Amino acid sequence: MQNRLINWFKFSSPATFYPLAGRLAPIFWVVAVTLIAIGLYMSFFVAPVDYKQGDGYRIIFVHVPASWMSMFIYLIMAGWSAIGLTFNTRLSFMMAQALAPTGALFAFISLWTGSFWGKPMWGTWWVWDARITSELILLFLYLGYMALVAAIDDRRRADRAGAILLLVGVVNIPIIYFSVKWWNTLHQGATIRMNGQTSMDETMLLTMLIMALGFWAYSIAAAMVRVQSIILEREAGSTWAQDLIGERA
Amino acid sequence: MSFLDALDMGKYALYVWGSFGVTALCMIIEPLLLRGRLDKARRRIARLNRMESNEQ
Amino acid sequence: MFETLAWIIRRDVTIALRRRTDVFTTLIFFVIVISLFPLGVGPDLDTLRLIAPGVVWVGALLASMLALEQLFLADHRDGTLEQILLAPQPLSLLVIGKVIAHWLITGLPLVIMAPVLGLQYDLSGEALLVMLWSLLLGTPTLSLLGAIAAALTLGLRAGGVLVALLVLPLYIPVLIFGAGAVEATTSGLGGGAHLSLLGAILLLALLGTPLATAAALRVSSE
Amino acid sequence: MSEIHRLEARQVCCSRGDRELLRCLDVRLESGQLMYLRGPNGSGKTTLLRTLAGLLRAETGEIRWDGEPIQRIRDQYHADLLYLGHLNALKDDLNAIENLRMDAAVRGSSLDEQAAWQLLTDIGLRGCEDLPIKYLSQGQKRRVALARLWHSDAALWILDEPFSALDVAAVDALQAVIRDHLGRGGMAILTTHQEVELTSGTVCRVTLGGEIPEVRHV
């Protein structure tokens, strides 16, 4: 009996999750667009000009939320991987894979905006600051994960190998961050303070939070659409997928 | 302060719009790519369906 | 149980000694990379002394990464890996054996060679000693971490390049503390703290990575 | 090897990539029994053997050794198991004696130099002991690989095409050693076209390649 229950769990969860993801995605798109629109409005019209950094500081309204999301998504992916390896659920691995490109995108946005912030403030496009360097390493970790999963033809092996890599990565991130910080202070390099040092007033914090929530909704929506594609690509031969598409056509 | 004044970033225009612009570009292109991938997967299954029904 | 460990190490070292090319290619690569830098940077001794720790350590990183692909590949091809997976003992223990052997074959020669190369960069005796210590503590960690990537990419077509992508970000702490130790010594601060941290990382890696490598091997040989 | 063992596969399905190879195998093997696995190329014989050995994870279903799932008692199961795939699992650069001793060490037992020499004599390879394996012929390599059977105390042997590349004399010797093993209460699973002449015990034939695997006890 228990055996049959597990089989059901393992095999039909992508099939049952597919329509659910289809229903959730539009909701999160709407939430994302709304929140980001509010956030943009606030970052340009409500948040005051910083007396030291002028209008340039407005970059932090995308930079900081993007950095948060890039780290947060990696943690979530590692969480899905742990669930997948423990309970042997295929959907968990698919979720991790669905999140990866979006996480990498946010890491890239964080680096890009960081560099555009650094140029007027420090006069250089790239500063070997502890946080920016860590973000770069995080981007490498994302790329490594995506390359590994893409390089393995056997889906089951790709799922599990990727999951192990994510868990190894998540254990290493604190060590990497600590070492980069140590290195940075030792060399007395530039330390960019993107928030908090002068006057982080409440509107600024609120704007960043709203943007972060918007990015968060965006990530969920993107992951939902991507997981649908992954499910369909893998289950193309199954009857449920064929029935589903057949009905629509 | 008018609408345009609020968007005038002065000497920071390149940096602010460079950041926001690229972010916006990324977050518009990604959903479009996702849409394309899902449609492709659906079309492939529809094609498989047709092939199977032709065989029978 | 530890007898098996000793046997695995003995086996791999024996094989490596019978086909010496594998050992020498890594070592020669290391020597050449390090000798290339002065040609690119210029022969100014002050500059060279400044970049020496970083250059030697990056060279060690690349050389040990280069050797990783072979770690499990030969065993995978001739079927002995299957027997290792089917051994009635903890797989992580056998993995430690494989990694120790791999380090003896590819890591230890680098450690021994490094002070000689350091002379090319006009490092002081004290700095050379610290470099030796830092490599001695750091390169085993590289082998341990690299084993995970080697196991994950076992038998893949894109194996070699992929290993680099997976493993280099994980190597960063070792690079920072390893090169940092030598640098701190040359600048008169003393490299003790760095060396302790390298030792701590080695212990952590020794405890954690064999489990991950064992899991990866099981996944990859399915 | 006097204790009684049993191996059960319950509702085991295997797949490679997206292809389902084997659907719902239910089979039970007990001490003294021999199982033949047959089927056309690509029907999943090797996959099933590897699954039974615990190298592959079954898509669904489970394999039990003495009533316990093999994943849970992995080390114990592997102590009772000897698996020989179509690869010989020999190191090219080591000689036969070193290979045999190494293999015993990995399996947690030990084989001293004297015993290894005796083993080589038993399988008729006296005189080749100093040569690295890479200088031996296919048949000789296979014989060294199979020499493991001569000193094995594992209860379950899983052998993938053990008779391939062997000459008549070696086939006879191998048949004899399998017969002995079964006679002492061991069990064996083989993929082969060559039948082992049994003096006692029952044979189970599993034929793959059909819609569902066919199991017959004789």
C-alpha cells in the first residue's frame, strides 16, 4: 500500500503540478508588474535626492534587490535539491533547474548595476570589493550548475548531480564569502557601502523592499513558466501530456 | 517639479539609465524567451500526437 | 578497514609510478606556467617578488585541476570503479584513499618543486618556507574539493572544461589564504593566521568532501 | 555458506534515459538456485543485473536481500555479493597477482601472495604472473577476472556473460566452479547462452524483451 502511494507521488506530481503552475504563473506576473511599477515610481518620484551621491544613488533600487534575489534563489535551489535527494521527488529537481537561469540573471544584473554605480562614485567600472567579488563568484556557481545539468544527457543523473553540486556550493558560500572579505580588508581595497552608512531613510528602505518583492514575484512567475516547459520536454512521450495538448489543439 | 524634471538624472544619466535600462531589458526578454520555449514544447507534443494518430 | 585504504593508495601510486607520464605532465605544466609570467610581466625583481605568491598559487590551482579528470576516469573505463562501489565498506573511505593517492602523485611534486620556482622570483628563505607550508596544507584541499567535480563529471564529453567551471570557484578560499600566507610573510606580518585557516579548511574538507564525492560517484555510475 | 539467503525483486521497473527497458519484474531466488537471464540485445539484461547488484537505482519497486531493501543494508549485501560485469575490472599496469590481491583488499578480505599464486595455477595461468595485464590475451584477461570466483565466499554471484572469450577448457572449469557454488548453497545469476549442467537445485529462467518479463521455474 505504502509502495503504491510513493509511486503515485513520484510519477504523477509533475502531471498534477503542470496545470497548477499554469494557473499560478499569471497571478505572479500581475503581482510582479504591479509591485515593480510601484517600486519604479517610488524610486524616481518619491525617494529624495541623496545629498552626497546625487541622483546616482537611485541605482541601488535595482542593485540591492537583484543581489538579494540572486543569493536567495541559490538558497531556494539548494533547498529543493535537498528535498529531491531525500524524498526522491523529480519535481524538486525540476524546480531547482527552473530557478537557475533567473538566479543567474539577477546575479548578472547585480554585477552590471554595481559596475554602473561604481563608475561615477569611484571612477572605475570594476572595484574588487568583497561584496561584488562574491557576487561574481556566485554567478560562476550558477553557470557551473547550469553547464553541468546541460552536459549530462541522462535526466536522472543530471538531476542528482546538479543537486549535489548545489549542496556543495551552498556549504561553500559562507567560506568563500568569509575568505573574500578577509582578503579585501587585508589589502585595504575599496569597500563600497551601498546602503546604510549615511542616512538610509524610510522611503528608501521601503522602495527597496517593494522592488525586492516585485523581483521575488517575477522569479516565481518565471520559474513557473520554465518548470512547465521542463515538464513538457521530459514527459513528451507520456499519455497525460499528449492528452493535455490534444485537448487544446 | 514636473515629470521630466524628476527623470532628469543630470550627470548621472548614463549610469542610472544604463542600470535601469539593462535591468528592464533583461526582465522583458527573459519572459519572452520563456514563452517561446513553452510554446515550442507544446508544439512538439502536438506534432507527436499528430504523428501517432496518422499511424493508426 | 584502514588496510583497504592503504591498499588503494598503494595500488594507485604503483600504477602512477609505472606510467610516469601522468605525474610529469602535471609537474611540467606547473613549471612552465610559472616560468611564463616573468616573460609576460618583465624581469623587474621588485614586481616579481610582489606577484610571486599569487603566481605560484594560481599555477598550483591550474595544475592540480588539470590532473583531476584522470582521478576516477581510468577506474571507470576498466570497471574497477564498479568493484569499488560494490565494496562492503564505506565508499567515502575508499574515496579518501583515491584522493590521498592522487595528491601524492600530482600534489606532492608541486609542493616540492615550488620553492625552487620561488627562487626564480627572488623570494626570501623565510617566504619560501611559508610557501612550502601553505602548499602542503592547501593542495590536499584542492584534491579533496576537485574529487567532487571529477566524480560529478565522470565520463562526460565536456568533462575537462566542465571540471574547471565547477571547481575553480570552490578553490578561491584556498587561493586567498595560500597566497596570503606568503604575502603576509614577505610584508612582515607573519603568515601564521593564514596557515591556521588553511589547516582548518583542510580539516573541514577532509570531513565533508568524501561524502559528497561518494554520493556523486554513485549518481555518475548509474 | 551454510546459512540460507534469498533475493527478491518486487515490481521492479528499470529505464535508461527516457526509455523504459523493463516493466514489473517479480522474481525470487533462494539458496542453491540458478537464474538465467536472456533476451535480445538491448532488452535490458545488463541494466537488470546492475540494478540487482545495487549499482543502479530501480525506477520503481525494490530489491530485497533476506527481506531487507538492499539500499538499507548496502554494506552487508555487498559483502554477500560478487558482481562481475562485462568489463574485467583489472588494472592494465598491474600483473595478475597484484590485481587479485588488490581486488581481495577492496572487498575487505585478504589474499596472501601464496594463495594468489595457487589461484593462478588453478585457472591455468601459471607463467603469466609477472606480466602486466595489458600483455595478456582477451581470454587470459577474462580468466584472471573470473579467478575471483575460485576464492569467493560470497553467497550471490552476479555474472554478466561469464563464458564469453573463454576456450573450452576454461568453460568447463567455470561450469564446475558454478556447480560447486550452487551445491554449497550459493546462488548465481547469469546472462549467457551457455547452460550450466546442474547436478542438483532448481533453475529460474527470466526472458526479457517482451511486454513484461517472463519468469519460469524449472
